[in-house]
Amino acid sequence: MIADVALPADVRAAGPDAIATYKAAAGFEQLLANELVKALAGESGPLADGPYALQMQESLSSALVSGPGLGLAQRLYKEMRP
């Protein structure tokens, strides 16, 4: 999960409820990225078969959402806030 220091400053300043909301949004973004990578990997090929296929898929999806991510978490956070 995301460490509090890695959260955007406006989220940290908004308090514990905002932090929990952002972390939930970031978790959903990670889940969506995992499913997208799994769908792109297909049924066969280097990302779908083999002893390291799952680790490669997880690494790719983590890389997609690290840093600024896909932007979905920030967007969801703004929509979920009152």
C-alpha cells in the first residue's frame, strides 16, 4: 500500500478521512491495472505462460501505477470527496 509520505500534499493536509479515501482510490487503480495487464497478456505468450508470468504481470502493473500512476486514483479521489 501507499506510505503516507508518498501521498499528494493536498491529501495529507485534508486529514485521515482524505488519506483513507485516496488509498482506496489508489487500491482500485492498482486492481484495474492488474486486470488490464492480465487481459493484455492473453492466454499464451511470454507474459501469460511460464514460471515467472505472474511476477512479470504484477511488476508491470506496479510500474504503471507507481509515481503519478495512471491518474485514475487522483480523479476517483476528487469524485469521492464531498
